Amino acid sequence: MQRLSLLAVLMACSSTASAQLVTENAGTTSPETPVARFLIRTSVAQRVVEHAAVAELHYGLRNDIEATLALPYVVKDIQVGEERDQTEGLGDVSLGLKINVHKLDGVMSSSRVALFGGVEAPTGDHHAELDGASEPYARKLQIGSGGWDSWLGAAVTVIEDRHRFALDVAGRWNGGHDGVRPGPSARVDAAYWFRLFPAKFEPGAAGAELRLVLDVSVVKRWRTRGGAGDDSGTTVWVAPGVQFYATTSVLFEGNIAFPVYDSVDDEYGDQRFTAFVAVKFLF
């Protein structure tokens, strides 16, 4: 299975409803407080270990429209048959857009609904091969997909004091390259997060804040066209995580995702886990 791409999936934040780890947040970044996010992710599968460092910029074009630019650097340790190799380089650069279509704020409560989408350019190397090999790795093992990817989805976020809920639904498509087109995918993500402390906010006070988060993701992938075998299937991930606001402008977060069901049969082999740590700076 391809790495958890939650590009659209790992990439949103909001000045009013910013709790988000995997599930897309329906809030949008304010034009007055752009956000930079730096993330390090590791994905471990039976035959592939992947590390990625991702730099993201979230900018509010308006109070209800947010643009996101993400630049990943990827390192893959790959087993192909009896051989093992490592490849690395700039991955596929992506540009996302999120539009808030509903916003309602109350006293210690809010609700948001948003549409989001984006494109991922084929900037990553997609011709890597083992020394002496007559052809490149399989498409899924490459740093880049080799084609223009696009995604479209909708998200809902509801906040009630210490309790927050989020849900998103999204589809993803790939344009293909050299006769190989990774199949489309659909995903549903849901999250619950709880503010452990402070139990109550004092009027006019702002300080450290700790949230516990639980994400559940269901990802359905269809067969790669032009590839060998049938790599379609469904994976269900459960991801406990944590967020910590050290100050009102610096947020640390991280999680670890485990597959509780995986019917995908591809070059990655059985999935083990995916984990990340990140820091956000609100300017």
C-alpha cells in the first residue's frame, strides 16, 4: 500500500479550530496568522521503510479560503526480491485549497463545514532502478508517482468546550505515466480529541494546552492500471495522538497509526505502522 498520504490529509490548520492530526480540519487559517508546519514521518511495511520530512505553508487568502503548499523530501529503503536498496530525493510537491462554506460560533463552541481539494505535481523521481536492472522499480516504490494527482473532499468540525469532533470524506485520482496509472482511492476519516488541560480557560488568559486525539481512517484503493497483479483493497487505521500548545503560537503534535485491517496486496507487503511528529508556528 502506498504511504499514508494524507497530504490533503496531513495538511490543514485553523486559527479557530486548529486541532487536527490526520482527519481534515474544516476551519481555515486567518489571513492575519499564516502557519508554517514542519513534519517528520516514518512508515514501516514488510518490504519498505520510508522516511519523509515535509515543510508546509498554510496561508489564508480570505477568512474563508486557505491555500497550502507542501514540499516533501523522501527517503525509501526498499527490498526488491533478494536485493535491498535506498532511494531519496524531493517528492511530489502539492498545492491545496480549502473553502469554508459554513461557520457558526458560540460560547466555547463552534462548527465548521469546508470543501477541500488540490493537485500534486510529478516533481519526485519516478525512474529509480536497482544497479544493473533493465527497468525501473514498480510505480508505487518510486519517490514520485510520475503523474499529476488530484483530490477533492469535504470536512466537518464541531467543538463543544473540551470535546471536539471531526469527519472528512475524500477521493484521490492519478493521471498516470508511461502506461501505469495508480488506481483511485477513497477515504473516510473521523477524529475525537479531548482537552486534558486546562479544564477551563480563564478570561483573558492564554497558556499551555494539552489535547489527546484519536483518529480512525478507512482507505479504499482500486487496482493500478498497467501494473502487475491486483493491488486493490481496503485498509483501516487507528491512530492515537497528542497535541501540545507550548505557547499560543507554537504547537507540537504527533501520532502513531496502526493498521487493524489490511487487504491490500502490493510491493509494500504487510503494513506495520506509520508515525509522525510535527511543529507548527502561527505567525
